[in-house]
Amino acid sequence: MTDIRIDKRRLETIMEMRGFDNDSLAAAMGKHYNSIIRLKQEQSTTLSNLERLCQALRCHPFDLIVAEGFPEPFWAPQVSH
């Protein structure tokens, strides 16, 4: 299974905008809070966890993922509504 890289800075920004801390996001995803800490440290996840993460945060996967081999975006993407 291939892991998908996510941007920790974007994740934390969206979490803050949506009013989530590690505990509340983990609960919304049906995960243990250690999963969120590990996600932030490793900055990678599976496709199924990315789907759960985006559902909980009400965002698009492109709001979070890092495109390997491409330069950083000029600005942080706006969170999907």
C-alpha cells in the first residue's frame, strides 16, 4: 500500500480553522489521538485515512497532500467549503 504525503502546516491550519484539536479530530475520525500525533510526525497516510481525515475536516484531499517532484505552491490553498 502506498502512503500519501500530507503537509503538516496545512493540516494544522485547517484543524485550527475548523476548531479541532488532536483529540477532537481523532474522535471525529474514529481513531485514537495517537494516530493524529503520528500523522503529524510522519506526514504520511493511506488513502483510506486521507478520506476519513478530509470527511472530518470538511476539506478536499488537495488541501492536504504534497505533490512529490513539484515545487511548493505559491500560497497555501484555501480550504474547501
